[in-house]
Amino acid sequence: MTKKQFFTLAGIFILGCALMLTASLAKKHRSVVEWDGTPYNIENVNPLDAKLARPYNQTFDKTGDVFVGIIGLIAVTAIAVSFFTSKEKSKAFKTAVYDFFNLGVSGLYANSIYRILKTAAGRIRPYMYFDNPSQKGIEEADFFRSWPSGHTANVFLIFGFLLSWFAVRYADSKLKKPVLTVTLLLCITTMIFRMLSGNHFLTDVLSGAAFGFTVSYGVSVLCYKIYGKEIN
């Protein structure tokens, strides 16, 4: 790795850390929305989102968390398998380290930016328009952080990473289509669970999906152009 490559990647990482710090400070110092205990008026929501809005469901909420973990595990497993099946372990180890770095930086950017948007938007979650909203969401002052969907952004950032990873590393792999197809189906299922749980509107999950994928794929491609292809 040349000094220029190293400092370029280091700069990308530091900028990502700065964005995450900004997101944390913005959340910490945000104005807290006061709730008087009365459900919000669903008529104030656009017709499409209002029609698909659902009350809080803890089971679907927890299931969405599980799917995020499963999809993250797919990416980690893909990188690990590529290492253990490689005959040149030294080169494969270097490649795996870089790929994990790439995945981490993609997650850093996507998570920091969507959190900043959540704080800035301050959109009320769907379950607040029904009786018996999420008590945890109220206690943690999270009920006004609906847009965009963080869970959806995270699963689609994994999909964006895998898409670029296969394109650069294993464009002709027989596992490319099956892995990407299964991952995409799990991502879409996660979107559905986030809506059924009452945590998000349709526009929240669609925005989260588009945002997570775009940021992750863009960051991944940028990093591969700087250094990734050299270690194939």
C-alpha cells in the first residue's frame, strides 16, 4: 500500500468517525418532544402512510432485530468463507482484513448519516397514532425518530456491500446470485416487519432502503477504486 492510498483511506475513516460523533452530539442535544398521553391524529399523515400504519407489536419489533443480525452474519460469513477456502492464506488474510475494513466504513457512514437525518426530521412513529404505544420508545424519547428507518438502512447497506464485493472479488462465482437473492429477500422481509411492528411508515422503510444501499455501495466502490482491486 502506498502512502497516498493509506492516507486517503485513513481520511475516509476519520471523516466517518467525525460524522458519527456529530450524530451522537446531535441526538444528545436535540429538543425532546413532549407527549401528553393522547394518541396523535393519523389524519395529519399522508394517505398512503396512514393506510399502512400499524399499532405497536413487540414480537414483530424483536423479529426485525433478529433479521438485521442474520443479514450482518451473511456478510461476515461470506468474507470468512472466502478466506478459509483460499489456498494462499497470506494473501487471503490481507484481502479479508481490507474487506472487513470496507464493510465497517460503509456501516459507519450509513449509520452516522441516517442518525443525523432522524434527529433533524423528528418524525413521529406510527405506533404513537394508536392506543398502547411502545413504552420503551416513550421512555427513551425515541418515538419521534421514525424517518428514515435505521433497521432498513442497515440491512440494505449490507446488500450494497455484498453487491460491490461480489462484483470486485467474485464476479463469476456460482454463489453470487443465490447469496444476493437470499439477502435481498431478507432485506425486504425486514422492511415488512418494521412496518408491522408499528415502528415505521412505508416511506420510512423505502427511504431507509434507498439511503442505506446508496451510501454503502458508493463508499464500497470508492474504497475498492483506491485500493481493493490491487489485492485480488
